[in-house]
Amino acid sequence: MNDLDKEHALTGGNLLELTDDERIARVVERIEAKFLDYDGYDFSRRQTLALNIFFELAQEMRGREMFYAVCMAIPLALFNLESTMYILEDEETFALAACSSGKCDKESTQPWSDVMNERLTIRGESMYVPIRGNPEFNDMLAFEPPHNVLGSFVMRPCAGMPGHARLFLEKYVNRVGYQLHHRIIRARNREHIAFIKSMVQDIGHNVIVPNMYFKLYFNRLKRKIEQLHLTTTSILGELNKGASPELVAEGNRLAEIAGGIEAQYQEIYSHYESTSMFLETLLRRRHFEEGRYVLDKRDVNLRTTVIDPVIERFRHRFEEQHIRLILATECAEDQVIRLVLDRGLIAQVLDNLLSNALKYTEKVVIPEGRKEKRATYGWKVLEDFFGPGKPGIRLWITSSGAALDLNEPMDVFKPGFRAGNVAHKSGTGRGLYFVRQVVELHGGKVSYEHTPDGNTFSFVLPFEQT
């Protein structure tokens, strides 16, 4: 196992399962191994200092060009070697990055070949050393580098160079590779951040602002519907004064159509309000600026501003799927529950839970003896849930059906997780992870359990009030 493989083994994902003491012991073990390695290398004091100087200058110098200059200056100072650096621009092509001489007359690109590859190669006066990255972070690059090679470090004149000097230069280029890898990642991250900032502005300009105009259009449509009702009422009044039964019937039919149009308008407008709130909540600028969900907590009536609108938006869809949607008997429909939360995000949490219930509810035999698909929702204040004098409020949705196939109940809230017995249904495994993120941001807790009534997904929020 070479040095890079050893370092990769040290940083592997299995270390996350170690205790703190085990982790420290593992690192100490690697430190001791490094001491033995350096004893075996038997580098001169000047060579060891050169490695330290490289690390210091690599941190000190800003910009890719200055970094390349530092990389090529070390072989020049120690061995009077000229250098050329190539960086892999795709899986097969090395692009010229820098030369130590003032005039660089090399080809701008070189193919993967018998000298530029994953092996140290000496050809004539030139020594080709592969620049290797940190395999732990290869997934953060634009493409998977073949054999973990990021580029090629070419030095000359190297004919007749002692093996000990070649060993030093190979180890040195390994360190160049790790530093280069991190710089490439940082540059990509800066590009991503710049793109996200630009995208946020585009979202505001091209999505949020135009969406606000729909409210104007809805208001105009509402006035037209009101005019339609007035006109229909006037016509019916005239028809009822002496028109034939057929005309009166047509007038009544016109009134029914007007009523249907208004009902459709109310349903569409309800969806518009919900969609607008979700757009403005999920695409909130601060989410992108801070790289995480940022709460906008306000005092709300939980039932009237969060629960009821989401339930009503789903009610018709549940009816279409022949699922009976029931408010738990212990909940009062007119109960006032005021607390401080992010209305948009919590509404989206309920939306995700109801979407799952809509998708996974199954028929079961109910106490009356017939088969039925049903979903129950409700809420309950829990005294001292978060400690003495710190109540919580629990919201839940229970849907009939078999228990999920889980090793641990909380597995279902992991990103991308799909229970084995429902994996055939469409889904991404992101919804419940989103639920957990938002609830925990509020200082709350999520849970899943299977009861005789079915699968219950619930969350408890701190009963925070102004």
C-alpha cells in the first residue's frame, strides 16, 4: 500500500463509526507510521525543509499561477530542474498549465500516453511524475480522474538522477497533487456560489415577481364572476315573471354553471395561494445565501393558516382516491392554537406527509367489517414535552396499511431512503428527509410508528408563543 492509499484508508467513511478514543488512536498510529516512513526516506535536512517551505508558500500565495510557480520553484532550487505542469482537462487530455522557464514552447495539450499516465516514467532527459489527487474528494471534481491522476509534472534534466532524488520528487509531487486538488475544489465552489447568487436574482426576477401578477389576474377574474352572478340573477328574475318553463330551466342551468365556475375559481385560487407561498418559502433568498434553510418565524394561528388550507387543498384528491380523510375525534375544529413558526415551511411539511398518505394508503378491514382506505390527522398539546414548563404540540397523520419494512423507525427520515415493501411506488426518498430538516430547525422532533390504525408519521414542535 502506497502513501496515498494509506491516507485514503485513514480518511475512509468507516472512521465515522469510530469512537473519539478510537479515532485518536488511529491517527496516532498513522503519525507513528509516518515517522517510520520518513526515517526510511532518509531525506536530507534541506529536502525536508523544502517540503515545509512548499506547504507554507502554497498557503501564502493566492491564485493558480502563483501556486504553479511555487510548485516548480522547489525542484529548481533543490536540483536545478526545469519543470512543466500539465493538468487533466478531461479523461484523456492533459492541458499545459505552466512552465518554469520564461518561454514555454511545449504543446498546449498532450494525450494520455506511455509517458503521461499513472506511472512515474523517465524518457530521455525528462521525468514524468503523475500528479495524484485525494480520492476521498474525487466526486467533487467535474469528472472522475482516471487512476486518481489530476495531471503530470514533467522535470528535466533527469537522466542519471539518483534513485533517492527521484523518490523525493515523487513524494513531493504527491503533496502538490493534494494541494492542487483542494484548489480545484475551492475554485469550483466559488463558481457554484457565484452561479447560485446569480440564479437567486434570476428566480426573483423571472419567477417570484411574475407570479405576483397572477393575483391581479385572479382579482379581475373574480370581478367578472361577480358580474356573471349579478347578470344571471337579473335574468332569472325576469324569466320567473312569465317565461316558459323551458327558459326558466335554461336560466337555472346558467346559474348552476356560474356557481360551478366560481367553485372552480376558488379551488384554483386556493392552489395558487399555496403554490405561491411554497415558491416564496422554498426559493427564499437567504436559503441560498447561507447554504441552508433559514426560518422566517412569525406568530400564526396554526389551524386556520397552516393545517386547514393544506387539508382542504388535498381533500378532493383523497376523495378521488377513495380515501376517507378524518379529523381525529379529540381535536376541535374551532380550536385556536397560536404559536411562532415558519408558516411556509411547516405547511410544506404537512404537504409532504399528506402526499405520502395519498400515495401509500391501503385498504384495511375497519371495525364495521368492511374494507376501507382511511387517513386520520390531528394535533395535541403535550405538557412539559421539552422539559418542565416547555410544552410541545404534536401533529400527526395516520394512514391505513401494512407497516413499513424498516430496521430502525428513524431510517425512513434518512435522505434517499425507500422502505423495501414500498420501493415499487414512485418517489425520491427526499420528502421525509425534508420534513425532518424543517422540524429539527424549529427545535422539534419527528417520529414514525405502526399502530393498529396504520402508519403514523408525526412531529412535535416547541409550543413557542410571543
